[in-house]
Amino acid sequence: MTLKAVEINNLSIKYNEQLVLKDINLSIEDKDFMAIIGPNGGGKSTLLKVILGILNPDNGGVKVFGREPKKARDLMGYLPQNLDFDHDFPINVFETVLTGRYHGLFKGYTKEDHNAVWHALKDVEMYDFKDRQISRLSGGQMQRVFIARAIVREPKLLIMDEPMASIDPEMQHSFYELMSRLKNKMTIILVSHDVGAVSTHVDKIACLNQKLFYHGPVEDSANGLEEIYHCPIELISHGIPHRVLREH
Amino acid sequence: MLEFFQYQFMQRAFIAAVLVSIACGVVGSYVVIKRIVSLSGAISHAAFGGVGLGYFLGVNPVLAAIPFSIISAMGIGGIRQITNISEDTGIGILWSVGMAIGVIFINLTPGYAPDLFSYLFGSILTVNNTDLLIMLTLDVIIVAVVYIFRREFLAVSFDEEFSKVVGLPSLLIYMLLLALVALSVVVLIKVVGVILLIALFTIPAAISKQYTYNLRKLMILATIIGIILTSLGLILSYIFNLASGATIVMVLAAAFVISYYLKD
């Protein structure tokens, strides 16, 4: 039996006395490619942060490859949602990706780290921009740099928060192409509110709105879409035209 | 023209200008790119509490400001970790409470506080050898710490959350950065005073970041610009017999405006 990539048991978490996630049970197999969908404020990012060990659950537990999240960080790569940094921030593309190879206090970056950065930048087709200051890129290019930063430590679990948000439509294709290359090497979890675009590419879907409404293969969900869309998502617009959603 | 270099107090003032510019160039660069300017302003005002404590205890006010401003910096950095008070509110409170503590200590101190004004608005011409030694020591500490933790400071300044995920002790590094801000504040107190020093912290780095996208170059450039502008302010204040701290700030502000328009 192989170790599950992520195992979540009876997880609940509060934020400012508000229950954000309630009784979440979710297991993600190694090499799964899963999209977590749901409305804004449904707890998607929160769930990712619990998996990453940035937030601690109030109840229940999370295991990442059998370990506590904080102890499994060397196995995880992370693409945060929109980043807010100073427009003139003195950092270039190469240095940005290099921070993904951080080893610890008093430990410098090695030749191997530099090679890994070159590799990651080539993977996302941003090598030619390696000396560019980070703000001097388009939204889509910047996103690819941050993807490179997430995969540069060759994680076993890649976690992406709204990776499509700032990618222009023509880049979506190359994004999924990259994902299909990566998914043989690692487990991928991405959060999205755009089910239509996502569902044709990922293998599994989890629908989250405070509670977990459905999780499983996309194919099965096709028959029981009703089930998924129990969560009131007006955001599900692209793939499923004219569907009237019930208020939950 | 150069006759004022003959005066010892002038020589000391120029050395002081160099020493403050190093602290400002190095730590000020982080302050500007990490956008903790107002937080640094709060730490600088809070340092006045330490100055008052120094008067009260009869020790060198600059030395007394060191632990005081470090503790305030830790307090403000920690406040968002343990309470749900926003950092912004914390800044506002610390800003005035530090000053108030200073004023009360000075009230409690018998007699008249002679050079109180210089701690508020700076007086680079009265910097003595002890002050220079303190400034030099703190500069050495600041530069050494920044050199040792340069990777961490860069990563945390750019993206604190991601840094945490790659296993970097973000909070610790952030606190260390605030401690450096506190030490730099102490370096600057005698020269521009707690009220004006935030200009010296921000302006050289803000000018420089328009011209380079490399952090090391930014720090060096900000230091050089700091030395030039502070010295210029010092000379002008001498020629026109104006308060040195305020003149330095005005020169910095003018340089910022000019550089902003030159850039376009």
C-alpha cells in the first residue's frame, strides 16, 4: 500500500470565531491531479494553508505523506494566490526562483540549486527572462515564474492557489501542457473557481463550501453534477451553460 | 570654502553623516521594499521613551534607547501574532505611548533636561566621540547581521508566506529585521532626532530603488546618496545657520522630488 499524499480527518477550523471548514475528510492519492472548486470564501485557500502547515486546525488532523504538515514541507511546492510586493522590489526572476531552494539558516545556495533553477525556468519557458526584474513581466509570465519557484525543489506535492487567475486565455493551454508533464512526477492540488476550464484537465475534483460536498473522479461527477453543484456557485459559468443552481 | 573642516565638531559631524548613512542605506532599503516605513516610524518615536529613561537613570540616553527600542520593535512585531489587534493600530499606540513614557521620565528627573531638543530634532554638530563609537559599533553589528542573513531577509521581505513554506523561520527573521530597525534608529537619534529620522531611513533608499533592481547595489547606492545628501544638508545648515536635522531632511526631500522627475 502506498502512502497517501494527503490524508485529512474530521478537520475543522475557525477564523475569528467563524467556522471556515467543517468536518472535512479527504484523502488524495499519490500522483493524483485534483482540483478543489467552490465559491469564494468557501474555505479553499484555508484548506491549502492547513495542508501546508501555515494554519493549524482547531479539530482533526492532516497528514502529508504520513507526516505532520510542518515536517513535510520539504516535499511540498506552493504557488500562492496574488502576491503583493513593492513594484520596484529589487529581485530578478532567477533570484525569485532561487528562494524556492532555501535550505536553512547559514546554508547558502549551491551549484546544484542554480542548476535546478535553470531547469525550472526552462520548464516554464521563462529562461530567457532570468535577469528581468520581477515586476517587469506580464501577469502570465510572472505566474510562470512563481510556478517555477514552486517546482524548483522537485516537490512530491504541488499546491497551487488559483493558478489560472492571472493567466491569459492563450496561456491556459501551455499551463495545462506543463501540468500534464508534471503530473507524472508529482501529486498536484489546485484551487479554482472556474470548474469548466479545470474539469477537462484534472483527474479528480473536490467541491468545497465550508463542508466537502463531493470528491472523486471527474468522470463520475459528470453523471452526478447535481451533487457537486450543491454548493451555490454562481461562478460555475463556463462549462455548464443554463444551469439553474439551487440555493443550498 | 573648506574652512569648516578645521573645526573638530565639523569633522565629527561628517563622520556621523557617513555612519548614519550606512545604517540608513542598509536597513532603510529593507524598510522601503518591505513597506514597513510607518512601523519604523513608530519604533523611532518609541525610542524616545528610552531617551527619557536614560535621563531618569542618569545614563547615556542613546544607550538607554537601545533596549527600549528593541523591546518596542519586538512588541509591535509580535502583536499580530498573539492578538487580533491590527498592526496599524499597534503602530499608532506605540508611536505615542513611547513618546509619552519619555516625557514622563523627563518630568520625573530632577532639574532641567539640557539637550532634550537634540534627541527630538537631532543635532549633528554636538555629536561627541562616545556617540561616534556607539554609532560605529551598531553599524558593524547591522552590516554583519545583514550579511549573515541576507538570503533570509530577501526571501521574507519578498514573500513571507512562501518563505514559511520552504521552511524559513519567517517570524524570527522578521523580528530580527525589526531589531535592526531599532538599532538603526539608535544610530540616527543624535543626528536627526526621533521625530525626523524616518526621512533619512526612507528617502535615500526610495531614490536609489528607481535606479537598480539588485538589493546589494541598492544598499550601496542608498548609502552613497545618504552620505552626499546628509553632508550637503550639514553644510547648508552651517552656512545659513539653520537647525541641522531639519535642513538635512529638507535636502533629502528636495533630492527625492528632483530624482522622481529626472527619472521620467
